[in-house]
Amino acid sequence: MKLEPEKRDRIINSAINEFAKYPYNSASTNNIVKNAGISKGLLFHYFGSKRELYEYLSKFVIKKLFNEVNETLNWEQSDIFERLKEIAMAKLRLSQTYPLLFEFVISMFKEQGGPADFNAVVEIYQKQGINIKELFAKFYSYNIDYSLFKDQKNIGAMVDIIRWTIEKFGEEKSLVLIKEEESIDFTKMIAMMDEYIDVLRKAFY
């Protein structure tokens, strides 16, 4: 797709916002072009059809999410709390450019059987020899020292609790900033997240 980055992101964000708010069949290309400030002819020139646009977005957001996290993680980090913090901060950085990206990913899970739901995207990558599910699982497991947990019998449940807490924190702070149209103060955000992590670390380590 040969588009200027600014115009491309404008179209992508408009489309992500529309599909994040409405099911595929209810989403309107009229709203997409209006909010992107382009003509419908230009939209279809680059994306072909509503279905092809949705399929493009489905692959685009998964690739963006994976690359952002994969390229910024410290793979030598063995503390699950620090690993999860790095993942949360990577997602926040991504949300600055694509504010409703994660809402769109959630909508993909709900849109089972749609033109390109999450499972369809997984299959697309599998055909290229890439196992997306395994790669994402690696984010939460590679090189992590689970011996630090007090209770060795319920590590899976404890990791889920920690992950849900930290991810929910990041998502809620991101939504507040989007609504208030503010940029993210990452130094402040890390300090706030560390307060939560200190409580969780004392409880589980």
C-alpha cells in the first residue's frame, strides 16, 4: 500500500475505531471515510472492499502488537512482574498511535465467524509457518524464574492474577488518556505501575 504514513494512519485509525465500536455487518464505510477525511473512492482504491479492509486490519493489528512487544522486551529478564510491566508499557506506546487498537482486537475475539476473526488470522500466519499463539505465549514464559513464587502449586493462577491486574491497569490508564486527549507520561506511568507491582510481589513472592 503506497500511502503517506500520516494518511495511512488516519485511515487505519478511522477503520479501527469503526470496527471496534460496531460488529462487522453494522460498521459503516461512510463513517470511516468521513472520519478519515477521504473519499470512498480512495478507500476502495487502496483496500478493494469493506471485507478486504477488515482482513487487512486484522492482520495489521496482530503484526503491530507482536512486533512492538517482541522488539522492546528484555528477554534476559527473569522476573514475571518486570516482564509484564514491559509488555504493558509496549502496549501503551502503541496506543499512542492507534488508540483503539486493543478494543478492535477484543472485537475480533467476539466476531467469531466474521470475515477475519482472530482464529482466521491465526490460520493465515500458520500458512506462513508462524505460530502466533506460541509466540505470544513466549512473552509470558521465556526465561521467567517461577521458583520465586511462594506457592509452587498454583503458579498458573497467580501469573494470571498478576497479568490481569497489570494489563487492566495499562488499559484503563490508556482509555483515560484517550478520552482526555493527553499524551502519556511514561515516567509517571511506570512509577504508578511499580506501586501495584510492589503490592503483588509481596503477596506472591
